[in-house]
Amino acid sequence: MNDLDHRVGVREANLVVRNLRLSNVNEANCDALIEEIDKLFGIDEVSYNIKEGVIHLAYDATHVNLDGIEEVIRRHGADLHNDWWTHTKEGYYQFVDQNIKENSTHKPWSCHKVPPGSHKK
């Protein structure tokens, strides 16, 4: 796959896939919840399995983060499932998302470069 296989704003190098259990999601708020998340810039794919209570997200971590998605989820009366595994995954996902965002703006350097202002003779 390459960047052209994804929505606008999603780069393959920054693409992450997340699966989280949600609570308080029903047929009344499910469609509106998924629709609003799907409209966020940087979202590549979103779906919700109502039987298992799991949301599937694929997004570019440099444009969207899990905290922003959680705000949308809470606005619709739902929340992340309150269990140990979901909280562990949430913390790990937030750490990785932040790391991807910071690495995307990092300018690499090399100790083998000639320092500025010096010249070889």
C-alpha cells in the first residue's frame, strides 16, 4: 500500500490501527458517533461492532489523537469500557500516538557533518 490508498491527510508511515471496547453505546447514538468520528481530518477508517462493543479505528497519528476521539465518544453519551485491559491499551495507544507525532517533526542530525563555519584545508 501507499499514501494514495488512504484518505486525504493519512500517510502510510503514520497510520495506526486501534481497537477499544466502549460502554453505553446503543442503536440510538451509534450511527451519530461513528459519523462524527468519520468526519475528523486524519481518520482513514472507523467502524463499530455493536455485538462485541468494540470500535475499530484507523487514523494518522500526526493529525488525530486518541484524546480527541474520546471527546467525541463522550459527547454522544458513550465512554471507554471501565476495565483494566481497556485502560492499559488506552495508555499504550496514547504513548505511541505522542511518539509518532513528535518523531514526525524531528529533524535528524549527524555527528559526521562538518560544523557550520568550518572548512577543510
